[in-house]
Amino acid sequence: MAEGNFSLMIEFTLLGFSDLPNLQGFLFGLFLIIYIGILMGNGLIIIITKVDSALQTPMYFFLRNFSFLEICYTSVILPRILANLWTQKRNVSFAACAVQFCAFFVMAIAENFLLTVMAYDRYVAICKPLNYPLIMNHKVCVTLVVGSWMGGIPIHILLTYLIFSLSFCGSKNIDHIFCDIRPLLKLACGDTSVNEFTFYAVVLMLGMFPFMLIIWSYMKIITTILKVPGTKGRFKAFSTCSSHLMVVALYFGCGIITYLRPSSGHSAGLDKVLSIFYTTVTPMFNPIIYSLRNKDVVVALRKLLFK
């Protein structure tokens, strides 16, 4: 790249909500409340599943790690949004943008894998209850969690290099709330079709394959539950996985709408709204879903807060 153009790729400008100048203070307060809610809600889940003796099972071990992942996931996005709204300085260095891009997708894929692991845990518990303690022993649980965290790292480091090795010229304004794939590709020079196809092919594989495994797990679970005699028995069996099913529907539903809609359906404003829902609102609701839909978590929470 010529020296004159190279200076333009030293940093980007995240436009975020700059088109709403009269709402900067309100948006800062709103996102601060959401972030605090995410930290407190998921933090409480981590604490109660760690200290309560009744919650020392694989299901809650996975839930604890999932809540920690949610905190990390939103912390990649929200602190920079808050800083931009507070200081009105929207510049982000090329390196910081690349790190945010890579970290966000590593966390997103880790969440895909961990939700799949949680579905597998419910499948074994309901479909193979006699072998559950043997199959889901502590060593296996730790291995599955570590694999979920580490599985997407090498691939997304390569994908990040694939995107950020492109030449960026002309405008340096990213019309989005964080360094995401589509806004970045709009700023790239030349033909980006190969890079874009490779990125989406890998992300689709790492996103849809876990989703299909979750669907398969719940088909098996539902088939098994329908064989349970009595309505009470069926309700009890289904109640152990209903919270997870709601989180899966919310997370994957938002992800599919955000990234797999046709190109004709993309607009900067709509992309921002969907990204907010996908990266902040969903993690905020997850602790609420698990608390309201899980009696063991409710009891443990009461013991922690009112002892």
C-alpha cells in the first residue's frame, strides 16, 4: 500500500451512535445499567453454583462457566461503547480493532460450543441416566469446557489475519458499534469476495454444526420424555432442560438474524440494533431465565441473599 494510504489504516473511527447526538447521555446510562446487570446477574450465578452444595453437578458446572463466558463476551464490546459515549472520542487503533474482532468471534464460537456441551449433558442425563455419573465425570466436564474455550482460537486468529491483511483505503469510518465483519469489508479496497466467502464459510460451519447437534440432542430428549409415564414425570424431566432450550433459541435466533439475513436486508441502523440485542440484551436475560425457570437456582439464591 502506498505511504499516503497507509496512514489511513493506522486507526479507524467507530461511529456507533454519533447520529444521535441528543441521546448520548441517555445511551451511556442505559448501557451502563445493562452492563452492571450482566455483571451482577452472571456473577451471582457463578457464586451460587460454586458455594451451594446442592449445585455441585455437571449441569451447574457448565452453567457457571457459561455465565463467566457471558461476562467475557460482553466485556469485549460494552466497555468501549461506554468509553466512546462518555468521552465522545471514537478512534480505535488498527491493532485494537483487530483484537476486538478476534476476541468477539472467539467468545461467540466458544458460546456455541458450550451451549452444545450443555445440550449433550442434558441428553445424557435424560436419555442415559444410569450411565450419567460415569459419562459426565469431572475430568470429562473439564475437558469439554476447555475444548469449548480453546476450539475456536486458532481458526479465528487465522480469520482475523485474513480480514486485517486486506488493504483499507478511503473512509476509515466504521458505521457500527464494534469492529464487525460487514462494516470492515465495506472499507476494504479491491476484491474481498474470497476473504468474505472464507470467513462466512468457517463461521457458518462453527455456528450451524453446533446448532444442529443441539437440535439432534433435543429431538432425542423429547422422544425420551414422551416415553416417561405420567404428566408429572414428563414435566419434571423437561423442566431440567427448559431454561437451556430458551437460551439456545434466544442466542442462535439472534445470531442467525444478525449474520445470515440477505445482503439486501442490511442497513447500518438495523445492524446496530440487532448487534445490541445479540451482544448485550441476550446475556442480560440469561441469568433471569435460569433463575426463574430453575427451582434449585432460586432456592440457592434465597439462601445466599437471606441467610
